[in-house]
Amino acid sequence: MVEPVDAWWRRRQWSRGQQVPYAVGQFRADWASYPVLIRQYHPDRNHGVVLTQVPPAAEVLLTWECDVGHLFVATPAEQRSRPGRERRRSVWCPECAVQASPQRWPVLPSDWPAAVPVPQRVVRTTGRQTLPAAPARGVPAGAVASSRAGGRRPAAGAPRRTAPAAPRTICPKTPRLPSGESFTSVCAPAPASAVEAELRAALSERFAFTEGHSAIRLDRPFFDHVEVWPDILLPELRVAIEYDSTGRHGLEHVGARQDTDRRKDRAVRAVGWEVVRIRTGRLPAIGPYDLEVSGISGRTLARLADTLREIRGALFVDAYAR
């Protein structure tokens, strides 16, 4: 099973019974023929684990940075299987490989009207690179392309040609912190519910946890960030609390949005945190510690405190009680 580098390192410490399961330089010979990967790997982005401490066959997710500055996550096997070595450095970065694909320009017909301008380049910017975007088809200005006019229809059963997806951009405002660290994010949205503020104030009256943190640093991107913004963070317990309701129109946290909640919870748990969702409006629990309640009350707060004790232990949680 593929896992983040910090979880993989802890598991190897436990299985081998050593604080340093693999010595620095143990796998130097295996990585020596991949100088591009040696340059793209940074221990400070991988919890201090040096590349020569990682077996080439390890199923572990490592963070890499190409020469242009694109950050991406890949396993050792994925990186070593990319072709090219020193011949083309772009092949060692998925985003650079997409941008380096040849651009096809349209061939203008011989009877192209002189008054109609030739399609111009459109520039797209991704990360630190600026490259020409794929040009539009040769359609005169003001005309609308039709699937019936011109071109040849694909044969029955033939796969459809789809345009390549635009390269993914990751917000650079997230600080370089170890994964699982909580911090105050400049990208975090403002609280959207007065109930969240009420719940946060009630927890502050009962426990002396660190306040003001709004984000958790992740191992891999979640949409366009490498951070997530739970409603309430308890850094000392490494527990995130979410308040879920169906909203004014009954569409919040249902359907596809509930799938996003599940994905967010998996990302938080992957960096060593636990999630407690307070689900109202008859929303079903989606996690092992979720609470199905009718609203925020003294009974809800008591259940939440008992859940925190169940997750982290009564002695540890009560040490922060006021």
C-alpha cells in the first residue's frame, strides 16, 4: 500500500526495531544513475529522509521539485520508470512533460480571406514557466464551429480525441512546514457560520488549546493547495472538528459535496490527524467518530469531550481542561 513518507518511515522504524531503519548512503548505488532525481529530491520536503535512505522498490510517496519549480508527488518506481534520463529533463516532471508536448498550428486554406486575421498565440502561465497555449482551429472571426460542417466524423467505436487537461497549479502561499503541522493560513476562508464561532467559544471555555490556527499542512495537493482548512483545530490533540449542516437550501454536505468531505478527511488522517464531524440536519455519520446531533447544546459538548477522550485518552485530554 502506498503511503506518505512520514508514515512509511514510522512503520519501518517499528518493523525493524531501529530508530534509523536505513542508514544514509545505503542505497546510493541504486540512485547513482539518476542524477536528475538526485537534484529534484530535497530532504526538507520529505521529513528529513535522505534519498539514499529510500529503497528503490519502496511504495512511498515522495515530494519532488523540478528545475523549473513544479512540486509533485510520486513513488520511486514512478520516477525511475520515466524515460529520458539526462536527454530531456522535462520527462522527469509530469507538468513539464505536458507543457513540452509539440504545439500543432492550423494549416490555412489557400482561399483564406486576406481581411480575416490569422489566429494569434495565446499565452498561458503555469508556475514559473510561460509557454504558448495550443492555438484555436482555423475558424474565421465571428463564426461558430459546428460538428456537422467540415472534418470527418470518427468511425464507430473509435476512441474520442479529447484536449489535454491544463497543467495543475498549486498555490505558493502555503509555508514550507512538515506535513501535519497546523498554522495560520492567509488562504483560509472566513468562518461561514455563527454556529462555528459558538462552538469554538464553548470549547475555549472548557479547554486551554492553542487558538488561531486555521490550516493543516498536507503531504499532497488537495485541489489547488497543499493545506486544508477545518472549522476548528485542536493542535495539541491533532484533532480537527467540522460542523456540518444541510444549509439554507438543503444542499450542503450531500451528494458530491459529501464525497469531497470524505476526501478531505482522508487527507487529514494521512498526516496523523483525526476528524470529528458534528452532523446536524439528519446528515448520516461518514467517519468513526462523527456525532449525529440536532444542534449545539450542553449535551453535544459533553459528547464531544467524551469523543476526544476516546480518541486521545482521558488523561491527555483532561490535562488541558480549565
